[in-house]
Amino acid sequence: MPGLRTAGENESVDALSWVGGLVEVLLTLFFFLVQTWFLASVSRRLLGVPVGWPRSILVAFMLTLFFSAAVRLFLGAAGLDSPESVSRDPAAAVLVAGLSALWTFALGVAVLMACEIMVPTGTLPNPFSWLQSARTHSRQAGRYTEVVRIASRHGLALGFRGLSRHARDREERTARALRQTLEEAGVTFVKLGQMLSTRSDLLPAAYIRELSRLQSEVQPEPWDRIRQALDRELGKPALDVFSHVDHAPLAAASVAQVHTATLNPLEPDHAQRDVVLKIQRPSALEQVSLDISIIEQLARWLERTAPWARRLGAVALARGFADSLTEELDYRVEAENTRALAHAVRGEELRVPQVHEELSTERLLVMERLQGIPLGRAGEQLAALNPAARRDLARTLLRATIGQLTVDGVFHADLHPGNVLLCEDGRLALLDFGSVGRLESGSRRALASLLFAIDADDERLAGDALLELLDPPTRLDERRLTRELGQLMVRFRGGFGPQGGAALFGKLFTLVLDHGFAVPPQIAAAFRALAALEGTLRLLDPDFDVIAEARALGSDHLEQEFTPERLKTELSRQALTLLPTLARLPRRVDRLADALEQGTLTARVRVLADDGDRGFLTRLFQQLIVAVLAAAATIGAVLLILDDSGPSLTASLSWHSFFGFTLLFAGFVLALRAVTLAFRGSSGSGPHPSGERDRGH
């Protein structure tokens, strides 16, 4: 019996010990977490910027782990390295331990400051989003490696490094390597090259020649995949909407295929009409999105490593291309462009296919099928027409384009021979409205004025039109610009000839770029549209003088703007705008005259009226005050530490030194705060609302 009680008592004691140990561990963990949270909160407050919670807690956790080691180090330096010395002077030991805690904390704040300067909060993804995007990053890395390997195989990287030498043969080799790289890299890069081939204002002639040869050889998508995509976009089987769909594509492009079909007459509001289906390839959007990210990465790398890329603005070009290609993948935009162009060519002998909006979606475009043949393959049909009919067709197409540019402001930006159809009824039709430009009223008037000035041989008016049309540099020699414009117009005064349009545009682009003008993308698209149109017009009429006709049409449109009716309307509109101001003007002039006569005229100037200016000065004064306090505390601390006089706290530490190290801690923390604020201010990121940027690491 006594032995049994002893065993039970032992079990009770063991149970109580286990519970007591568990409670001790939980309390230790609780105080550990509270201490970590407290250190993280105070660190964020002292730095004055919303440092991310994850990194703050991590640094505080590390400080908590190393705190005991820091205390032993400080006690040893103060001569309190044994239990006997600590027991003899416990108050001094507590003070030294407190000082060690302060400097351990200061070290943690310094680590946080370094992290915030090198990798600001918000620049790293949180672990969850990183895991979710790991697959995407892996695919991007694989595709990026593939593109870089292709470029290296063609010697493109070596060519880019040699561009600064301006050697003709090296430029030719680099241009050829660029074309070969883009062709092998795939359809997105081919489209990038085709876009760059139209920017003669940016690239040398060797690059324009090579990139103009880019071809995209694309195999048609299997019909089964196209049918599935068609059913998905229609929301029902395709044969419920169409009585027939041709399985063989009429054309296969890089991101889409074109099939012919016939509407099902049994469907409501559908007659039995032939239509064209433009269907986006199922994998096009994903592939283009991946390639766009690669192109933007390459552009950023080129701007960092190549001076010529910085001059061209490679990143801005890549972003513009990405926006254009993303818009091209949304067929609702193309449907809207088609409607806008149909309205712009109203009254002309030009046809634009009708869009079936009820069947069109983001990735499917259903349009009326026009019977005809593209001009690029219509040699026999054009040869059968008499010269007068061909000239009328060319004049009609040019008149419609000039009207789009100078009146409507919506224009087809890619009128090459493949996008103009010669219909069976003898009229022309426009196709492919994925590339459509828009000009606001000011640019339209300036463009018409430029054509009018060239026709009138007025270099001053031409210079004023260019100043309105383009973005002039800060320091522009207007006299030199006017003089060179006059020389250019004298050179082409006698007529431009059948190939004079491209020459004029080339000389004009060279002139404005030499003077430092920036060409807005839409203006470049307008000139590009006229340059591309020239080849189409020459197919219609080999002797057609594009610029001579264009400047005459521009003059006609400009003269139409100044008819008595239009002038009356414009004057009425301006009068309605200015009438309230004119009504108040006499009273204001009278008050000014009275104030001048009485000597009471004053001017009220609000200095720093803008909130941004006030905020900037406030932050500047804060940084200045913190820096001054940090410097004062540091100087005072150094003086106290170097002072050997005064009472001793321990055998190795005087009271003056103790207060000096304490004051130095304050100066150190203030200096960290000043440096952090300075770096955050210079990077353009000031304090943010609480929680807005605290999600980062």
C-alpha cells in the first residue's frame, strides 16, 4: 500500500511538472511574441516610413534571439563579466544591460533601413502571389532564354554593341541579324518588326529595308480547334448560326484566321448572306501576352546597356507596341473602327463591310463578305480598265483618305494593296480595320494647313503648321527651320512625280528630327498612312502624283473650313464663349483705374499655394531638423565619451561615458531616420496611407 501511494504521488508530481513546464513554455512564447511585435512597431515608428510588417517582425525576431548575447558582451566590456561583480553592483548591471538593449535595437533599425533602401516595401511579392505566379515566371524564363538564344545565334548582341561605331557594313549585318531573329522568334516579334519598319523617323534606312522584308509564315490552325473556338464565342453550335462554314481558311495570319460562311436563313433577323469570320487563334492571347513581357524586358535591358536604345526610347516604343497589339486582339475595337470608317467615307464611292454586331465578340468578328479581289492581285482587272477610270479610282481613294485626315479625324492607317479590294461592281472597298488612327481637331487643321502651305509655297505657314502639329524642342531655331522648309519646297515646287511622295515625307521627317521635334504616334501614323497609300495609288495609276493631288485636296478642305457659313458658325461659337468675359471687362478696368489713381493697387501672391509644394517643403524641413538633431546628439555624445573626468559607474565605465553612449544611441537612430526619409523622398515615394503598402516584404 505505501508503495502504491508513492507511485501515485509520483505520477501526480510528474503531471504537475508537465503542466507547469507547458505553462512556462506558453508564457515564454507569449512574451517572446509580444516583445517581437513591440520591437517591430517601435522600429517602424522610429524610421518614419511604413516598413512592411513581414520584414519588421523578422528583424525583431532576430534581435530577440541575439539579445542575451549582446547583454553578455556589454557587461564584459563594462567589467561586469562574472556573477560576483554583478551581485556586488546590481544597479550598474541593470543600466549596462539597458544600454545593450538600446544598441541591439539600434542595430535592428539599421538593418531595416538598409533593407528599405535596397528593396523598398512593396517591390517584392508576398509568398502567396509568388507561388501563384511561379508557373508563369517559369514559362517567361523559358521563353526569354529561347529568344536570347535565337538572338545570340544570329549574332545580334554583338551587332548591338557595335552600333556606336556607325560602320556601314556593321549596320547592314546587324539589321539583317535583327530581321532573322524576329522571324525565328515568332509571330509577335514579326509584328514588332513590321511596326518598326514603318518608323523611318526612328530607324536608319538599312533597318527599314531589312524589316520591310519580314514575312510571317503561319500554318493554318486545324479546323477542329477553330470550330471549338467558334462554338465557344457564339455560345451555341456554329451550324445553328451559319448554314455553311468553309473549313479551309481564306487567309491565315499570325493571331487569327479568316473563314467564309453563310448565315442561316432560319435564324431570326438573318437573311442568307455570305459573311467573313475572323477568328482569333485559341492560343494567340496567351502567347502574345508572354511575348510582350519578353519584349518589355529586352527593351529595358537595351536602354540600360545601349546609348542608341536610350535615344530611341526603347521602353516607350515597347509599351506603345504592347498597347497596340493588345487592342488588335480585341475585335470589339476593330468593329468600332469599322463603323467609324464607314461613317468617315460616307458620300464617297468606297465600300466598307457591314459588321454583324450581334454575332461579334472580343475574339470573333463577323462581317459582310464583299465580292472582289485585293489590288495586289488585281493586275488583269486593272489592265482592263481605261486610264481615266483608274485615275478616278485613285483620286477617290486619296480624296477619302485626305477627308479622313483633315475632316473626320478617323483614318485607316494601313492602306497597303492587300487592304484595298477592287469589287466586282468597279468600286473600291477597304478591309482590315485593326490599325486605325485618330486626330483631334487641332491636329486636323494643322495637317490641312501644312498641305495648303506646301501648295501655296509659304514656308512660314508651313513652319507654324509643324509647330502646331508636332512637339517642338525647348530651344528651337525657328529662322533656320523656316529657311530649310523653304529650300525643301523649292526643291519639289515643279512637281513630285510618281514617286515623289515617299521622297517628300522622308526629307520632311529628316528635317523635323534634325531640329529636335518629337513626332506624336498619331501624327506619325498619319504620315505613314499617306506613305503606304502611295504604293496602292501607283497600282491604280502609275503616273498618279500623290503629293500634288494631296496638297490640292488639302487646300480644298482648308478652303471649305473658311466658307462664310463656317466662319459665321465659328464666330458665333467664339462670341458665346467670350461674351461673359467682355461683359465683366469694363467694370474690372474701371476698378483697376480707380485703384491706380488712389494708389491702392496691390497684388496678392499666394506663395506655395500648391499642396504638393507645401508638402515638399514640409518634408524638407522635417529632414533638416532630424539631421540637425542627429548631428548635435552625436557631437555631444562624442564629447562625453572622450571626457575622462567624472564619477565611475563601474571599474571600466564612467557616468559620462554611459550618458555619452546613451546620447549616441539617440543620434544614431535620428541619423537612420534622416537617411531613410532622404532615400524615400528621392525615389518619389513618400509616406503612404496606413496599410496601403504594408503588404510587402
